[in-house]
Amino acid sequence: MLNPDLKTDTSLSPVEYLAKSKGMEISQIEQMMVQVEEMGRSEGLNMDLSNTVVANSQNAHRLIQMAKVHGKGDLAEELLFEAHFDQKANIDDPAVLLELGQKLGLDSNEVEKMLNSDQFVERVKQEYAEAQQLGVRGVPFFVFDRKYGLSGAQSSEVFLHALNQAYEQQSANSNSCDVDVNC
């Protein structure tokens, strides 16, 4: 969640929203989106960024937190990404979140109760604050060892380099760990 104050606006295109919020030209935004989509396709991901719904993701993050309690946090994230990027669903719509909760095998009454309450709001706020402290300003953003960050869609070579750097730094700081990071 990059902007907790974002108002869901199904009439606004993502290109218009990003151009306005980032102060960039529409052509720059479109070029960036094409680049990210191409990188995604090269990794088997189907994305059409220019047709997604501009939506506040706080309730989606709350659903992820609820799913984590049931050991299904990763699956919840995958289903939300699929709903947002592939199905162009409004991930702030309670009906969409209820359907995703059902796909996760969560009790519909419990999901509805959560959506109509403040349940998990504090946990989402904590994660947002932690992301801000780590320097997250855009997506995608990857964090290694809760210390090292990699921003943007990157090649596998860049990821490997970042992982190696994080490992070398961790090894230099702790001489009592072996190659398998058994400390």
C-alpha cells in the first residue's frame, strides 16, 4: 500500500492517476507501464497496467492479514494480484473481497464481519510504517533480510547480485554462520 489516503475512483485511469500524483507526463507513465508489462511477460506474468482499477488497497491488505492467521497469506496475495491485474477487479469492493475470501476457504461471515469493523487496521498501519522506514516509495519493491531493498521491476541478474551483496554483508557481520546461513 503506497498511499493509504487514496480514494478509490473507478472512473480514473491508472495512467491519469499516476501522471497526476507523480507529476509526470502521460507518455512517460505509458512507457513505464509498457516496460513493466514486458518484464512481467518475460517471467510469465500477464499484466495490463493501463486498465486496472484505481483503488485503495487497505481492505485488501486487511484480507491478507486475515488470511495470514489461517496460513493463507501468500495465496491471498496471489489471488489479489490476479483480481487486480488480470481480472481488472476493484480490490476495494467488499463483494470482490468476499469472493476472494471464499476462494481462500475463509468463512464468509467472518470476512464480512472483518470488513465491517476495524479488525487488522492496526496491523496494516504497522506494515505501512515499516515499509516507509525501509524506503519503499514504489512498487514493486523487494526487501532482503529486512535491511536491503531493491526497487522496480528488475532482471534476474540484478536480483542475484542484490542477494549476493546481502549475503556477503550478512556474512561479514557474522562470522559464526556457515554457507547455509546456520548461525
